[in-house]
Amino acid sequence: MAALGDSANQCLPRHVAIIMDGNGRWAENRGKMRVYGHKAGVKAVRETVTFAARAKMDALTLFAFSSENWRRPEGEVSALMELFLTVLGSEVKKLHSNGIRLRVIGDTSRFSARLRAKIAKAEALTEDNQGLTLNIAANYGGQWDIAQAARKLAAAVAAGELQAEDITEARLGQAICMADLPPVDLLIRTGGDHRISNFLLWQLAYAELHFTPVLWPDFNEAEFSEAVASFVARERRFGCTGEQIRELIAEQQTG
């Protein structure tokens, strides 16, 4: 029960994940091309990362490009790839100077060699930083994540390194992306939709969900603060009753 108690007694979220939705609609509302909204969303990313670092969160995971986003118009996809390259080039030194570690999670094999090289360089520069871990989910899907973890374990079984009966939830969880980080405490989705869109299906098992109608380019520190305040006000039970959680917290406070 000690691990449960640590989580139950936690005030602020240690790991926040965000589905950054609404860039295209934000641009269309202003009579602009959709890519205009994606560019405007970079400012919201900066504010969000700054807030998470100042709040001393362990990790922030941003859904930048899903495995389903390849279905969008070719021009929009190309513009997104170029924007990703540009932002990596312009922001990584600032992240590094603030002690932030950058990771990209997802199937990057479909990206251009130029983008993969840029990602590798950015990750290498920041890999030893001890502050916030910023995960950018790019060409990522929760189903893909679970499938790639299953393939790893299947390969280990085929090689005689693992017995099939030894595959447990814990073992599978170790092969999932971000296994070395705290589980996601809070998921925020902007843009008004109430779904998780194949994002972090495994990691969101016990996350609190916060949906806001605010479109991503308008998401700022005040909106982030409101989401965190909503999280703090909730009672996280982790399968127990509320009474059990309150008793456990009382025991820790008196102990």
C-alpha cells in the first residue's frame, strides 16, 4: 500500500499529457490556412513547457502528430513536418539551457532522414539534463505502442530469453514508451472534443481527464493552472474506496 499512498497523497501532477487540438479551427475562424494555426500553436507550447518546468513536474507529454494524421491533406502534412524541423532547430538550445530533457516517442521511421537526424541531435544534446522531461509524441498511436511492446516480448520468447508464462502486465509495461517515467496523472485535451484519440492508451489507465473548449493556440498559463486546480480537487482512489484513501492519508500524516 506504500506506493498507493504515495500517489494518493500527491498534490500536483507529476506527469501531464496534452492533446493539442484546435489549431486548424483557430486558423479557419480567422480566415487563414490551417498551417497558420499550427504555427500559432508554438507559442502555447512554449508557455506550457515553461509552466510545467516552473511547477517542477517530472514529465510533460505533448501529442504533436498522431499515426492517423498522415490522412490529412498532403500540403498540411508537409507543412507540419517543416514546422517540426524549424521548431526543433529554434527551441532545443533554449530547452537545454533550462535543463529540460527532450524525447520524441513514436514510429519515427516514416520521417525524412533530415528530420530523424534533427531529432537524434536534439535528444543527444539534452539527454543528461535533470529537469523536466519533455516528450513529443510524433507519428505516435497508443495501439502502435502496445503492439511494439508485444513484438519486443515475442522476440525475447523466440530467442529463449523469456517464457510466455512470464509475460505479465508489469513486464509488458516495461516495454511501453516512457516506462522509466511516472505514469500520466493528468490528461488535458483542448479544442472541445471528449475523446483520447488513440493517445497513450496504456499510460492513461488511472489518469484524470480534463477537457476544455479552448483551442490550442489560446491555451496559456491560466488555462493550464485551471486544469491542475481541477486535478488537485479530485479524489484519486486507484480502485479503493474514498474512505480507504482518506484513512491511508491520515495514517501517513500522523506517522
